[in-house]
Amino acid sequence: MHVGPRQRVLATMRAEAPGQADTALQVVDTRLQPGLEGSASSSSGVLCQALGCSSFTSSVSSATERVSAILRQEEAGDRRCPLLFVQLNELLSSPAGLEWRETARWIKFEEKVEDGGERWSMPHVTALPLHSLFELRMCLQKGTVLLDLDAHSFKEIIDEALSRQPEERALRPELKDRLVALLLRQPRHQATKSPLWTLAELSLSPCREKAKNQSDPRAQLSETPLKEQLKNKFKKKLPLGTEVASVLVGEVDFLEKPFIAFVRLKEMVALGALTEVALPSRFLFILLGPRAKAKAYHEIGRAMATLLTDELFQRVAQQAEHQEDLIAGINEFLDELTVLPPGKWDPSARIPPPDCLPSLHKRMSTHLWEWKSPCNRNTAAAEDKPGPGHPHFGEELERTGRLFGGLLRDIRRKAPWYWSDFSDALHIQCLSAVLYIYLATVTNAITFGGMLGDATANMQGVLESFLGTAFAGSIFCLFAGQPLTILSSTGPVLVFERLLFSFSEDYNLDYLEFRLWIGLWVAFFGLVLVATEASYLVQYFTRFTEEGFCALISLIFIYDSMKKMVSLADTYPINWQYRTEDVTLYNCICNLSSSGNVSAWNNTLLPSPIAPQEHPEAVTLARLSRTQCLDQGGHLLGASCHYVPDVTLMSFLLFGGTFLCSTMIKHFKTSRYFPTMLRKLVSDFSIILAILIFCTIDVVLGLETPKLLVPSELKPTNPARGWIISPFGANPWWVCLLSVVPAVLVTILIFMDQQITAVILNRREYKLQKGAGFHLDLFCVSLLMIVTSMMGLPWYVSATVISLAHMESLKKESTTSAPGEQPKFMGIREQRLTGLVVFILTGVSVFMAPILKYIPMPVLYGVFLHMGVVALNSIQFTERVRLLLMPAKHQPDLTYLRHVPLRRVHLFTFIQVLCLAVLWVLKSTVAAIIFPVMLLALVGIRKGLECIFSLNDLSWLDSIMPKTAERETKGKLPRKQEKEGSDCEESDLMHRQGPEINISVN
């Protein structure tokens, strides 16, 4: 008779764990053969027919029902499961006898004490032999399980566990005494040591070895924490509320049968020096047995510790009322295992922790869903499913149907947070954000001010840009709905200003007066949009529109920084013709004589060997500098007169060095070097450190690189204008009516620019707690438009790239994280003070010119490049563009690639690239007048994509627009939803099979 592989596996498992083969085979079939039709029920039916196991299906379903009932009870009680620190103590032999020694610990990942016993291993995902879980389940079935035990010391726990042993496993009195004495011995902990502590121990190694040899393994367990426990710095990695679980395993020679006990305490109890950290304990697991099975006991202890670190099993253990509940939790744990075949990987290899863990909600939702009635299921689905609005916002964009109803609701929402908007800024991170954004804002004001001056014949220049930025930004930060927004002149607004000035020159109109009327009309239209709650239209700004606009602004930053650097080659020409061999032929003279009468003795800028006795006038002239020569009416003659050092080359080194240095220091917080707090502090000040480093290099080298020049006088750049613009007098009366036409275009531009940036900043992934204020923000921008137009200052709107940089600099991360776990993003430090201080400093910069003049402009252009690249890399569009250049086998495992065909992804990306190219061309040509309309057209193009792509594809690559979401809600696409639901279940299964735990079959 032929024996198949399934029968061989079954025979092996029955030999290793009698009675457990059926469940083991279920793991093999459902996990290693995912293509079978149906699920566990169909595959288990085939197995039952082959093996004659009539109770297989019922046992699996009963375990699932138990776990579902426990989780439902926890959900109803709204109980939170605290983080567990699990320590494994093993009974090992030493020259002085048996001693308890800490060999491993878990928070979320496993850390082992290396064989040398001097250091902890790197955190890694636990890999267990499969049979250790079956043996652990058998231990819990046959051992003593004490739930909600009321005990206050470790000795009480041991006594209760021994007194409640089953009669067939009860120990003789003398064995009980020996067992109690053994369990109450003081364990040796492996303390976490800093590098300085290690160096100190190396210098005192003889004394340390002597002290170690004198330690007595028979010492009694201390009922109070030891000094080494209280000084253990590892406790800082544990958040408040962490509880302890202790696992004790080992072999002894006086036991014939294993002593097994699982204890859950009714109240947390501090068990003295049992664990390395002085925290209260909740769970204990003890396994002591006969000799010759140390390896098996070790693996069972690791399996128990791994189960307790699993959040789903931990919830079951917290709520379990019977021993069978724990068994059901293990069965559910087994049902989610990922089995790695032997021979295909190295069991001794340590799997590094993943960057992100699968969501526990996805694992629990399956159990909680099964217990909901059909009515409750529909209610839950309606709650989980986003309504016919924007997927990232709730009531902020709901229409009230009243004039200024949205504005009043924004004010009521933000008013309770107003004082905390200042108190929440009292953190060192806000200082780094102020310095970073201040320099970025000053650079932006100088750059766009200079461009405005060139485009408007200095009717608006650098000084107007400084004052406008300081005034508008300060008012906005004080009263806006989203004070993290940074106001600035933007590229699209600059394009319109250039066109407006050209139109005024062509038709002999006064530019500032014409601009004043346009600004007043724009403010009026803006107030109308606020009154009618037009910000509701923000719901139509999906990822497609947001990414197109964000990519455009980011590319403008990158392009402008590169353009400014290239222009340095004209201002500071590279000396292509300079030859070292011809150095003796180069000279430069200052000609002070009349035209055409050039004296050879007039002046060399460099000292010459002319004898002073022969030509005394040459000596006097030889001391003239270039500036003095030109001031006296002379002019320079000679091949070396226009020679300058390679300032361009040095500028590019400063530019590239600032960009690379700021990027590298920003990533320093993920480095392996130095303590976490130091790495985070250095990372927060990355931009400031990069600026200081390269400013110092520039000062040391002493080359005349272009410096930051700030206006030092409070007077208009163009003397022909004043600080208040008159609305009448310079232009015909009908100009105020004609201004309506360009005002409509500017209104579209301001609305799109402001609201798209607001949508990006208020996305749900930023975890903002104080809510958005779309109507209030637009209201503030509209009122500021009136003031800036009347004073002839630039128009201001939300700056996407600088605002994103502001948000990035204020990110909060968890201060405690498990070893191997990435710090969790906790949200943004929402406050008004950083922006307010930035704009006040911008206004005061006029009086800080003597200090700011030492900052090279190439360094600030490097910061511009950094901000543009960071903003560009923050959008999915850039990720999909990279996919165009990657072979399929090298593409990352992105979620949308699992659900959308690759060719459809490329088509969607190509359309976005095409739209971005059109926007860039419109911005850069004479057709820029229709640029605002093209921004609005992005929404229409996105709507048209629904004719090309299915809703399933758009839901993964973009988000569903409101009207389409309403049709979905009304049930117009039931089959599509069912299909998408199955895909989601498959996706959840993939997530559950992620690197949370890996089981090797040995």
C-alpha cells in the first residue's frame, strides 16, 4: 500500500503529539495550500473523510466561537489590554549549583542572552518549532490553571499552585518543600548596560570576576526590588501601565512528573526581584520536569512567552474564565501561523522586525463580525464606510445651509483650543522648527521678492516681500483655523503678477491701482465663497488633484533653486581661459587719464616692482583698490581685471553639501549609533546644523560667495510709490469694473492654491486632534487680500512646500518603543506659536542685516532643494513614477499593486505626468493667464477618469468622489462591492500572514 506524504506527516505528528495531529494537519492544509476552494471547512471535510475525525470541524468552530465571545465581552466592557513585558528564567547548572538565570525577554520581539552571557541579541521575530506549541497546549490541558488568583507574594502563588494540583499529579510533602525552596531562589538578571558601563567593567575585570564568583545561587528571592532593578535603564523603553509576565522553566532530578502551573493574578502584584524590571506582575507560567528534556522545556517556555506577546491571545488570557478558553486561544493562534518549510531557510537565522506590524483590528474584526446580527452588521458597515464626502474629513465639510454657517462652526470648533495652541508650543522641538522655517521663509521672501522686483520694475521688491510676509503671516497664525499653514508668495501668484504688470504697461494703466481693484474684487468673491460654504467643494479634491498640485509646487522649488545656482556662473564667471603658465603676463591697471591716453604707469592692482624713486605717482596710485579706482572716475584695463576665484565652484559645493548633509542628518535618528534621545535631538535640528556647518566652512575659506542681503531701510523699493495706494486718480473710472475679469481668475487661483494646500495639511494620516478650519482660513486670506492690496504688498496664500516642511519639523513620535520596534507616529505638535515667531522674526530681519549677511545664498538654496525633494517624495505619485523604471521583479510589495493590474497603474501615472507637464508649460508661457482654469480642470479630468478606470482601481490609486460614493451607498454596485469585499478579505489574510510570527517545522 502506497503511503502518501500526508499520511507520513500525520504519523509523525501523532508520534510527537498524540491526539493533536488533526489540528496540525489543518495548519498545513490551510496555510500551505491556499488555493483550495472554500476555506477551512471544505479542506477539513476532506481530512475528516480520510481520517475519520467526526469532531474536527466542531472543535475548530467551538474554539472560534469561544474566542469571538471573549473578544465581544472585552469590546462591551471597553477594557484595554496593557503592554506585557515577558521574561524567561531558566534553571541552569553553575559551579555553585542550580540557579535561575534570565535567558530571554520579550516586549514585542524576542531578545536572547548570547552564549557568552554578556550581551543581549538584536531584537528579532520569534521562530518556534511547531511541536513546541502542541506540547504547550498539552501542558495547559493537563497542568494547573489558576485564573484571578488572589495572592500578594510569589510564595503565596507557589503554595496555591501546589495545593490545587490534581490528585494524580500531586507531589509528596518533602518534594513540595524542595520545589518551593528551588522556586524561591534569587534569579540572576542580565542587565542592560551602556557602553560606558561596559568600559568601566573592563577596567575592573578582575574585581568583577571575583564578585561574580562570590554570588550565591542559593540566595532567597528578595521581596523588594534590588538596586540593579531600580537602576535598570531598560525600564525607560516601557510605557506607563506596562505589566510583567514571568515564565520559569527547567529540569530537576527529584521530579518524576512535570509540575505545570499557569497563573493569572486578580490584581497586579509586585513580586520583588523576580524580573529585571521592577513592575507589577499579572501572569506566571511555571514548568519544572524530569531531566533529559531541557531543550523541550526551553522551547515550551519560548512558546508561552510568544503567546503572551501576541495581542489577540493576550486579550483572550485577560478575559478567560475557564481553562478551555486558553486552549481556544492557542487553537486560534495556531490557525494564523505561517509555516516555513525545513530545508528552505536556516532555523538559526534571526528574522529582523518589520518596519510596520499588521493591524490588530483586522484580526479582531473577523471574530467580532461573526457575532453581530444582520442589523448590527449593516450599522457597523455604515459606520466604517466613509460617507459621500472626502475620505479624510468629517463634519468640517458638511454644509449647514446658513450664510457663514461653516465659518461660525469653524470658530466654535477652534475656540476651545486657542489657549492650548500656545501652551503646546513649550517644547524644544518647536525651537528647531522656528529656526528652520524662519530661514526658509526669509529665503523665500528674498527669492520671490527679487523676482517680483524684476517682473514689476521694483513696484514690489524685497522689502515689500519682507513686510508683507511678516504682517500677513502673523495675522494668519493668530486667527486662522489651521495655524500650521505658512503663508507666502507662490509661483502661480508670481506668474499672474508678471502678466498683470505687462498688461498695465501695454495699455498705460497704473499697475498698483489696477492691482488694488483686482485685490478688492478677489476679497469680495472670497467672502462670498465663505458665506456660501463653497469650501464644501474641497471634497472633490482627490489624491489625483492634490498630487498634481503638490508635485508642481515641489518642482518649482527644485527648479528655482537649480536655476539660481546656474545663474551664478554669469555673475561669477568661471575662469576657463586662466593658465598657470601665463601668470606672469596677467596684469590690471587703473586708467585715470583722459580717454585714449592710457599711461602704462597708471596702476596695477597687485604690487608692482616699479621703483618709487623713478615714478612717485605710481606708488600713490598703486595703493588704490578696485573700488577706489572706480570711485575716482578711472576704469580697469588688463587681462586679470575680471579674474575672480572660482566662486561658482565653491557655491555649488555649499549648495550640494547643504542638501546632502541636511538629508543625512535628518535620517540620523534611525542610525545605530548613540542613544535614542541624542539621535532624535540631532535629527530635529538637522537643517540648522547643516546650515551652521556650511556657513562655518564658507567663513573659514574666506571666498566671496554671494551672501544673504536683507534690506536695512524701511522705505519702498521704488521711490515713485508710497505705502498706501489710492484707488482713484491714475486710471479711468471704468478700470474698477474691468478688474472683475482678472479678479475671477485670481479668485480661482487663490481658492485652489489655498484649499488644496489645506486638504494636504489636514489629511487624516497626520492625526491632527484640533480639527480643520477651511472656511476660517479662506476668510482670513480674503481679509488679508484687502490690506496687502491697499499697501501694495504681495498677495499671500498657503505655501504647500514650506507648510509641509513645517508639519514635518513638528512630528511627534512615541518616546517609548519596544526594542526592534519603530517609534510610532503620534501626530503633529499643533500650536500657533512657531508660525507666529517665524513671521515676527521675518519682520525684525530688517534690523538683523549685520548678522544675516554671513549666510551664503547657496546654503539657503540647498535648503530650498531639500524642502522640494522631501515634499516630492511624500506623495504616491513619485512612488508610481519610479515603478515605470523598475522591472516587475524588483518592484516593492505595494498594497495597490496587489489589487490593480500594473498596466492600469502605469496608465494612471502617465495621465498624471501629462497633466503636470501641461501645467508646467502653461505656467512658463504666455498662456499662463489660463493657468487657474487649468488647476480647476484637474477636478474635471479626475471625474473623467471614471470612464477609463473601474471604481475598484480608483479606490486603490485615488479616492472615490462624493457623487460616486453616494451611488455606492444606495446599493447601485452590489456585485462590485461583494467582489471588492473578497479582495479585502484576501488582503487581510496576507497581512495576517505577515512577519508577526514565523514557525519553522523542524
